[in-house]
Amino acid sequence: MQKILDAIQAGESAAVGSLPVPEHYRGITVHADEVEMFDGLAAKDKDPRRSLHLDEVATPELGPGEALVAVMASAINYNTVWTSIFEPVSTFKFLERYGKVSPLAKRHDLPYHVVGSDLAGVVLRTGPGVHNWKPGDEVVAHCLSVELEGPDGHDDTMMDSEQRIWGFETNFGGLAELALVKSNQLMPKPAHLTWEEAASPGLVNSTAYRQLVSRNGAAMKQGDVVLIWGASGGLGSYATQFALNGGAIPVCVVSSQEKADIARKMGAELVIDRSAEGYRFWKDEHTQDPREWQRFGAKIRELTGGEDPDIVFEHPGRETFGASVYVARRGGTIVTCASTSGFLHQYDNRYLWMNLKRVIGSHFANYRESWEANRLIDKGLVHPTLSKTYPLAETGQAALDVHRNAHSGKVGVLCLAPEEGLGVRDQAKRERHLSAINRFRGV
């Protein structure tokens, strides 16, 4: 592994193709024999530091259409939090189901799960049938894994009957020194970014692109008022940038003055600090408060000059969904994913049906959407929102930060990279965008 790292550090990435592939590597895992370790605890009290382990694991066999990547850096997503607390189900159920698809997929059904759905790194090997990528290519990976043996996915690959999220519903994920991906997950690493910066947009950037911009999502247009929950977080920080770039009018909802400042640094003018406003959408565990929906809607109209949101970018889920349906304009769209505060949504259907509103479910992105989202990063039109980076051995703490919302933007993890700041290949381009790249640093 050290020889591979030395070659990459020396700028001789192409040389990795002649180096032997290690038989083992270090990766962040959860263990099948620990899935009941948090039984009886509330979700908020479950600590990822207890369940995420740094283990040495066997390097998987490389199959047709696949690539083995030396991972320089990765990042934390909420699906890693779910994996670590075994909610809403243990991911070992996903691995068991995937293992039944084919003899090759059986590799994924193991008593440990190497997690992580982002990476930036260097291709080490490619399997039979891979022509667009070669050892030495510097890449990032999106997290859509598909089989495409049936007809359903050939219009939109997200509709493939065997669509999965790599590193969550498959094994050998990106929070590790090596990762196994399908070649159609790979995209060029933006040359002006460090390894950790390049790794951080992947999942959330692509998800926000499909959810907000793509015709498969809300199909945002110029002038749309877009309500963005968690506008300084992983998903929301990219949605805010897409709204501003696309000529829309973002209304950014955040949870502190510090996060409000971040939204304004991105260029947003209309910001709601929900903590300062004291919104309480639930009277108790079972009862929502429509008066708070109304108060929230009035605040939005105060900021927009009387307009309701054309689009609500919804991802908190249970806590906010009733308010989201209420505040969307007549004929407006609520586009939803993630449900990080709970999956069982409640809302008053009168406000949906009588006002002809739509709810659209959106899940990650297809290869084309992911490629377009990554292209915007490469063009310097959208920027990473990395706030903090941990070493691989402290992934549990990084996941705890995200679990407790004690972060802004994205939290990165160094895998093979020995320190931050490495991997930049286009310094001149970086200098042009440096202040935007660093907007979230230290927040």
C-alpha cells in the first residue's frame, strides 16, 4: 500500500498499474454480530463511535465491468449514520439480498460491511470489459450501482430493478484504503481540488442536482422561489448553489446564526434562522401545530414580497413535512428525499389536493445527472462545502458530528492521503475559486 501511495504522491499515478495489489486493506466496517448493540436506545442516543470499526479486510476479487480504486479521501453521508446505528434496518439485510443476485454479487454478503458512499482516488485495476478507464486515472465516484439486465433502468437507470447505493446497500465502500466500484460509477476528479475536497460533493451534489434541477425532480426554472431546508448542510448547501446558479430565488432555512452567515456567503439573501424564530411544528410527539405552519408561511412571504415557494426542497422528513406541504404555493412542488428526522410523514392532505400541489420522491441520481453535477464542480460553477476533515481512524467521530447535526456542509475523511491539501493538479484554476472553496472551512 505504501508503494501505491508513494507513486501517487510523486505524481506518477500511471505507475500504480505495475504495482501489486495488496491482499488486504484497512476499511471502516460494521459487524453483523453487533446489530443489536443499540437495542432499547433512542436513535439520538446511538453512538457511531461504538459500531464503526477500523479493520483490515481482504481485497475483493475484481469482476467484469468493475474497477479497484486506491481511495485518497472520502466523506460522511447520512447513510453512513444509518448504517452505524442499524436504522431503519440493518444493512446486512441489503448485503444478503444482493448476494442472491449472482455468483459475483455473493462477494458482498459478508459478516462485515465496509461502508462509505464517496471517494476521490486513483484507479488501480480494471476488470474485463472496461475501456473508458485505466490504472492511474484520478477519479471520483458516484454511488449508483445498477445491474441493467432488465428493461426498467434503460430510460432512467435509477429505475433499474437492481438499483442500489454503493457502500450502503453494497459492500466495499469508500471509507477505506481501497474500494470496489463499477466502472460506470467513475468520473474525472476536478483537477483544482484537493483529494478531500473532491471526495466531498459526490453523493449530496448529485442528489441535489436530480432533486432540484433535473426533469426527473422539480425541474427548477429561472425565477422560482425555492424553500431549502438545512441550507448550510450537506444537501442544502448544494441546492442553494444550484438555485442561485439557475436564476431561482432561494429561501434558506438554517438552525443557527453561524449557519445563516454561511448561507449568505454563498450568495443567498433570504434566510430564516429557525432557532431564532422558535418554530415548533409539533405540539407533542403525535400532534402538529398548524398555527406554526401559518407563522412559518407568513415569514416566507415577508421575505419574498408575498410569494409562496414554487418548490420545497425537502429532506428532514417527519419534523418538517407538514409545514412543507402547507407553505408550497398553489400548484407547487414538494420534492423529497432522505427523511433524516424520521420516515413516517404526516401532513394535512387538504392543502395538497385542494391546492393541486405535487409531492415528488427523489433518490440519488443517474450517471448522466451525476456527471453533470460533477462537471459543474469541475467548471468552478459549484463548489465543495467541506467544513472539517478527520483521519480514517476517527470516522466514528465524524459520523457522530453528522448524526448530531454538529456540522455544516460536508465532513471529510482522509483515507490513504496522509494530510489535507494534497492532490491539486491545476493551481491557477484553484486560485480563481479559492475563497468559494474555503467558505465552509472551520464552521
